[in-house]
Amino acid sequence: MDDRAHERVEGEKMTVSNGVAAATEPNSREELLIAELRKRTAELEEANRELRRVSHYRSLFLARMSHELRTPLTSILGFTEILLDQEELTDTQRRFCQKVQDSGLQLQASLNQLVDLSRIEAGHTEVFLQEFSIRETLRESCAAAARMAQKQQVKIEYELAPEITTIVTDQGKLRQTLFNFIAWAVSRSPAGDAVMVNIESEGNGMLLFKVIDNGETRADLASVFDPEHGSPNHEPNINELGIIIGRKLLELINGSVTLENLVPRGLQATIQIPARPLKG
């Protein structure tokens, strides 16, 4: 073979070799990406399993803690109520018993909020639909907040359009939601003032529950339901935690809530829920 023929053969070998390398290099990159993707997927699956285990253990802990705390707490509140009914107590004794009762009720409310929030986050909350009287449910929610309102010297008033009678939704969740927003409004209200609750129909199958107080306006309304993005110097109190839970409960029954500052002062929470289950 002469020199030209030899060079031509060697050139063809190099071209073929380069072509094979060019063809195999992308495949190698794809295999590396696939392997990396499988590794990341396995890590995510393991992380999800760990999160489920943590959530399960947290739910068990809260359930046990709830039982262990509620039993003695119920006894404390019961005996305190008996003591306060006694006429023989001195003013000092009555004041001390009242402080024990107030602290116990605050602890009970905090415990209930914690358990409710844990159940919602764990997805253990079910929806039970039934038809019931709106007026009766509103009366019960207002009565539940009456003790707190009386302590703060705040009145609770409500108005209900006469054509609104019954609703089909989860009564327990609606009652709890109304109580949480009424309690929040009471906590914001100055002594001697009143919290107003209005219920009206939008005419499109939706009902509006308006909870109105006369407290200070707030510049951080956008972060009320998302305290992580609010002011770092402000931690949500028990009543603010209550409306966060109330909003989550509303989502379960296809409801929503908006907050609006009033002029010159005051705040209105507008709760919107369907009067009957949504079709589809």
C-alpha cells in the first residue's frame, strides 16, 4: 500500500473513531442524568416517608397529651366553678378562684386549638354534611364567646335575614369557625363596645357571615393568615391562631374569608359559604 492509500485508510479510521465517540458521549451524559435523577427520587421518597412517620408520631403524641391534660383540666374547672358558686367565699378567695378558672379556660382553649390544627395538617378531619338551623348555630357560637365578651365588657349582637333558615354543611366546623372569628373580634374590641354579626344571602346560593368589630385597623391584613410572612416581632396570639384554624376549616367546606379595614376604625371579616353543597 502506497503512502497516499495508507493516509486515506488512517483518516477513515480516525473519522469512524471520532464518530463513535461523538455518538457514545451523549448517551453517557444521559445515563449520568438518569442515575442522578433516580438517586434524587429515592432521597425524596425517603424524606417523604420520614415526614409521614414524624406526622404520625406527632398525632399520637398530641392525642395522648390531649387526653392526659384534658382529664385533670376538666376537674380543675369543675371544682373551680363549684367554689365560685359558694356565697361564703371572701373577696380575696373569689378573686383567686376566678384567676384559676380564667387560666384553666385559657389553657383549655390553647389545647383545643393545638389539637384542631394538628388534625387539619395531618388530614384527619372529615366533613359531615347535614341540614340545620343557621339561627341556632349562630346563637350557640355567640353563647360560647359570651364569657370572654362579658369579661372584656363587650356585647355580642347579631342579625339574620328572615328568609335565611337552614343550611346544608358541616355544622361543627361552621360553629367552630364562627366562634373563632367572634372571639377574635371580641379580643380586638374596646370595653363598652359591641361586636356585630350579620348574615345575608348573596342570591347565588352563597351566604355571607359578616363579623364586625370596632377595634384598631391593621396594616398587616395580608399576613394575618400567614404569620410566617408577617412582622418578625409579632407572634400570633390564641385568638389569631383561632382564625387561622377557622380559615382552614372553611376550606374544607368550600368556604372562604376576607378581611377588610373599616373607616375610621374597625375591621370586618366576611365569611362566604355555599348554602347547599356545590355540584360536581
